[in-house]
Amino acid sequence: MTIAFNKYQGTGNDFIIIDNSKNLFNPAGRDTIKMLCDRRFGIGADGLILISGMSGYDFEMKYFNSDGNESSMCGNGGRCAAGFALRHGIAGKEQRFLTFDGIHRAFISDDKVRLGMNNVEHITIIDNNYFLNTGSPHYVVPVKNVSETDVFNEGTKLRHSDKFAPDGTNVNFVELLKDGIFVRTYERGVEDETLSCGTGVTASAIASVLAGHFVNGDINVTTPGGELNVTFKVEGQRVKDIWLTGPATFVFEGVITM
């Protein structure tokens, strides 16, 4: 059996996307997804996304990290899923879809996707740094020079720290710029730095405003993979009206033989 797939990337965060509305893709455990995401023995990607039908919504998105495990929300993946759904006639330029953390809306203009993120209700401070869940858990660490930061080793230590047990956390290293922030992210499930992380960028933008570095929630974010924008409103300890905007780029398509 052959199954069609698309490869998409959002600021360098790349995904295998499959229309699974007919439930043809049924991997026998995590090893199949892990193999497909492998950059030497498979297609190569940070994760795999399954798109399927869901009553009351344009579609449902299920996201799997490159380690083969189903994961929490992926912001760049959500934008790419929206681009895929438009390209394949599953949804229009205004979308409403379901993911791990609930309902999301997306608006598409050219190659840019504006993705609505869920409200952030619980924000804590650990070792003077912000820890919050923007669909996935993120720890935000300010640094003076993010380009010189050892993201892999420092991120590995924090990702597995007892402070975040038992599930661990994603870790974002953030440098303040004159007109925004520069973010590099260590992603759990990938267990390495990725070129960009949508939920991490969102968490970092929110933390930069809560820390008093910016007066309003309209933050331009630079990542190793490209540029994003995050807008939001802060009401006390609650952050709402969160939107993540950036590109969702089709790379290539092919078939998988199962």
C-alpha cells in the first residue's frame, strides 16, 4: 500500500503531513514514525502530522515528535497543517480545527498563516525564569548572546531537570534585540535544537513582556529558521488573544510504501 504525503516547513521547523481521513496510515507503534522522521533512513522531519475529519471542525490535527511519540500542540506544525488543508481543498483560507490542546483558528494570506493559540492561564517563576504552557510546556531562559549559547547541552540539562519532572520541558534561550527577540529552542521529543518552535516562540514573547522588556504584546521574533510575529493581551496572570504569524511553506510531495 502506498500513502501520499507532503513535506512542509515553517521557519525551518519541518513536518511530514498525511491526509489520514480514510485511516489508511496506521503505524505499528512509534518505530514507524521514528523511522520516517529520520534524516538518514527516512524522509526526514522534526515531526509527523496526521490530518483527519472531525465533525464540527474543518479537520483534526494529530502531531507526533520525531521520537515517534504523540505530542502536545505544535505552533509551527499547526500553521503548516493549515497550509496543507488549504492546498488539498480540506479547508478554506479561514479555518477552525481541533488539536491536542483544543480548538484553533487559522487565517491564511499568501504563504503567511495567522494561527490562534489558546489562552495561557498558569505562569510560574522557577529560578527567576518564566515557565508556562502555550500548548506545550516551555521554560524561558534569558541570555546575553544566544548565538554563542550551547543550546544542546544546556537545553538537555534543563529538559531533564527534576524541576520539570516527570514529563520534562522544552527550553528556550532568548536574547533581547532592539526591535524584538532572538530565540533558540531545545525541543523535547526531538531531543535537540530545532530551527524554530512555534509554541516556544510564543512563550518567549509572552515572557519578554511579563519581564517588562516590552510594553505591549506585539513582538517580532527571530529564530535560526526565520522570522515570526506574536501578538497577545495580558490581563493580570492571564494571557489571551494570542496569535502566531509566520510562513507555512510546501517543500515537496511523495508516497510512502507501507
